[in-house]
Amino acid sequence: MKTTVFDNARIVDPSRGIDEVGTVVVDKGRIAAAGASARNQGAPGGAEVVDCRGMALIPGLIDSRVFVGEPGAEHRETIASASAAAAAGGVTSIVMMPDTDPVIDDVALVEFVLRAARDTAAVNIHPAAAVTKGLAGQELTEFGLLRQAGAVAFTEGRHTIRSALVMRRALTYARDFGATIAHETQDADLAAGGVMNEGLYASWLGLSGIPREAELIPLERDLALARLTGGAYHAAKVSTALSAAAIARAKADGAKVTAGVSINSLALNEMDVGQYRTFFRLSPPLRAEEDRLAMVEALRDGTIDVIVSSHDPQDVDTKRLPFADAAIGAIGLETLLAVALRLHHNGDVPLMRLVEALSTAPAKLYGLPGGTLAPGAPADLALVDLDEPWIVSEDAIRSRSKNTCFEGARLQGRVKRTMVAGRTVFSA
């Protein structure tokens, strides 16, 4: 494998607190040197030298909430197509949700995902296993065997566990194996029939609303159980000011709690639904502008730990329907970084904090390699022109599904090259 020298790059590495112009040397699939101290040392014979003047070099993104259709719905997305989309977006590792057919709830399915990833994926694929068998919310899966097989976390994917007893047992069981429970909370009764955020705009559109309390009530329960059990709990996707406040209180109490937010909840609000635009039917629903601003503040101050794309491909047949009948979800792997950079360009969140939430923090949360440019680490990285403007076009989307919230959006910041274990998997 040829040695690659990235010269004159702005190196942003939250794992070491570095934001400086310097050189990164990649050799034999790993970072050999990175920083200002590596400049002007010359390149080894035969090395590829890349002049990165005016560009930033960051650890490859780790997207910890990605839904993939394989197995069972390959027409929406395969592991191969998801990894191609990820590479184009500077994402070098994804945590794959267990919402497949069949559900990833036993060792054979974990092994299938890892085998398919080895054969077809350009990026690192890390399967998350279901908390309960069949995602039914009743009988726990075999955490120990699944963890041993390669599951990096346990989650119910799109589902919320109704039973407090099941959640208590899951947190206790996961604690004994050093695993994290990642849970998306929505009270099924409060949200029943709801299709967007409850409020005046939903009333104007004549659509049933989902109150913010539908997210908060099961979240408060889970946080109390995390305190009780001492288990590691990750609130997978929070979207309201109420939820952010609850997370902050739990952290202050010393609970082992972390939180994530979808890029959609940081960049969009309920008004983007417009005239029944079904690509904006999401879970959690797009909230009011004051909630979006609360999410940005919670990200900036560290209450929220990670940003996810919540990549959820849906096909034309399930999206081009009346709003209330349309499938929930949007793709986001290819636009994750560029949309997040909006917060950098408008001064809302420092670049270092954004890269931390997109890469370093999820690596730490799930115990994954990557998330750093420290010497000796795997050479998973992204070269980014932070200022290059571009427009999202359906024709250029690499995902098999095209249900993006950002079609036609003008973005600033584009990935120029993505490298996984020293191998270039995307180049613009």
C-alpha cells in the first residue's frame, strides 16, 4: 500500500484538541504522523503527496444510526450502496440498525452482516443488535453471545420499549457486558395517529400532531432506570428542549447517560413540511423553531454528545402518497457533514465541536476504532473543502433511495477524498 502524505492541511482532531495547519502521513493503513510537527520532513520515496492547501483534514465520520434494507429490503438499500453513499459523505464507519427482515436478533444475523460488509462494503460496518427478540419489546436477546459475535450496541431501532421492567432488565444485562442501550423514545399512545409536530401549523394543515411529551415521558422513565441500574443509556434521537433539559439533569446526577440528535432536527423545523412534503415526514417529527434552537444549544454545550444522519431509505411507492400515509424517514449519509457545516459557517457551533460530535464522540461511545488522527490509529479520514458550494441533486445521490430532505439545497463544504484503513474509497 502506497504511503500518502497530506501536506498543508488544516488538521482538526478533537481527540487531541488539535486545530492547526500541518501534515498527515498515512503508511500501511495507519496514521504515521499528524500535526504541525510533521511538516517539512520530506516525503518517503514513491509516496503520493497531496497538497491540501485551503482544505481541512478530519477523522472519518462515524454515523451511529443508519438503517439499511439488507437483508429483506434490498430494493431500498444494500450494505454496498449504503457504504458508497457513506464514503461520498466522508463517513468511514456506520452503526447499522437491527430493523431488517429478519431482525438482527441472533448471532447468525450479526455474522451475516459482517460477512456481507467484508465482501461488499467500502467503509466499516458495525451491526447493532436488537434489545428484544423480533423487536417485540418482550423477551431479551442473548446480549453476551451477540456482543461476542460483533454487535457493538443494543437498540430497538425505530421501536420504543413499552415495559419499564424490560428496560430495567436490559440496562442491567447490558451493564454486565459493558454494552450500551441506545433507545429512541416515543409514547405509542400519545403519538397514536400523529404524523407531525403538534401545534398551530399542524392544525392549519389539518394533520394530527405528536406532542413533545410523547418523547419526554418514556425518556424520563429511561433516565430514572439508568440511575437505578447504573447501566449505560444512550438517548438515540432527542428533538425537544424538554428532552435536552432532562438529559442535562441526568448527567448532573452522575447517570451514565449520553444523547444523540438527528441532523434533521438541527437543520430543519416543522415549517419545512410545507404543503404536505412527505420527504419531511420523520421520526421524531420536525419540531418548532424554538426546539431546533434548543438542540443547537444542547449540542454546543455538550448536553448532546453525537450527531447522526438517521439514514432511513424509503422507495417511491412508500413516499409519494398522502402525507399521513407516507412512510417515515429520510436518507442522509451523503449530506450529513455538509448540512452540519451550516452550523459552523453561521457561527452557531465551533468546527472542533462538530467534528467531535460526528466522529470522536461516537467512536468513544461504542468503543470503535477511528475518530482520531493520532499516530498509530487506523487511517480513516476525510479531506474536506469547507467552503466549496454545491447543490444536492437527486441524479448524483448514490443511495438506492432518493428520499432526501435536502434535494435542491445549496450547501457549503464538500468531501474531496475519503480514506478507510489507508485505502481511498471516494475521490471527487
